[in-house]
Amino acid sequence: MKPRCSNQRSHALTITEVLVSVGIVCVLAGIAFLAFHRQKVVHRVVHQNRSSDIQCVNNLKQIGLAYRIWEGDNGDKLPMRVPAAKGGAMEPALRGNVAPIFQVMSNELSTPKVLLCPVDASRVAAGNFSAGFDNSHVSYLVGLDADDAHPSTLLSGDSNLAMDGKPVKSGLMTITQDHSVTWTSDRHVNKGNLGFADGSVWQRADDKKLETVEGRLAIP
């Protein structure tokens, strides 16, 4: 039997087909790289946000402890309720000026760095509590009505609040149950941290009215 010979030639890829194939491989490799890079970025951002949240909570816990120590040495009164002539900060507090409140607690706070939220890009940490220290070095509000007898009263917290849809302004303000209070979009991504008179610190999300926020607040 004679072998059969085929008249068909083996088909070789043309230059155009090779280039198209290489292009497709490059596109797929690029898509895979971008997906991997995006996943790494998301993971890093989530980790950074989580670390920032923890640091902010720790700051507020240190601030709460400083308040407790200070009032223990000053007739069980918070600095907002002690006149400046007696070493407190009542007068500036009633004007909504928070810096003097933290200045009188400088020994208890040790460093002004705890007054800065790690994701508050609008402010800078102060080097000390002396000359030049003002509200631009403070991220946290002060609850002027905080009282040990009422543990759930607000003592401190992130100041990026909005009342009735409008961001709160620096100074003294009063919030009642008639107002709708939420977080603004900066800092902790639609959530924030609040410290209470009993020393506890809680994170509140922006999915509903912040029932715990009321009373007279001094906003830096």
C-alpha cells in the first residue's frame, strides 16, 4: 500500500495573528496586574483606617482619663466648671474655646499629640501646650454638660458632626433631640468616636440619628 500524500500545506501563523495573540496576552496580564494591585491598595487602606480608628479611640480614652484625674484633684469638678481664677477653664469653655480646657490638663495629658485625630487632615499636632497652642491643634469637641452623675452624657469626641445636614461650626452650640445629628464624610468614613462621662468610648455609625449627641458642645 502506498502512503497517501496530502496536498495541504501546514498552516503557519501570520505576523498579524502573532501580534494579535501577543496583544491579547498583554491585555489579560495587565488586567490581572491591575486587579492584584487594586486588591493590595484596598487591603492597605482598610488596614490604615482600622489602625486610625484604634488610635482615635485610644486618644479619647486618654483624654477621658485625664479629665477624671484632674477633677479628682479639683473638688470633683471638671475644668469646664472651674473658674480660670481657680485654675479651671470655665470662661473660655462657655465661649466655645476648647484649647484652654486641655491646657489646664496638660500635666494629666502629658502630650498634645493625643488631641489630634490621626486622620484629621485639617489640623496639626502641637509640640507643647505653651505658646501658640490653640484650637487648630485639637480635633475633639468638649461636652460642657458632662457629669459623673449621668454616665451617658457626652464628654468628648470627633468634631466632624453635621446638625440638620449642615457641618457644625467652631464655637459653642446647643444640640437637642429636635436636631438630626450625623457625621460628615471626612475622617472615619461616615462614622466617628465619642467619649462619655463614665470614661467609655464608643464608635457610632452614620446609619441613624446620633441619639447620644445632645447638650452644650464646644467645637474646636
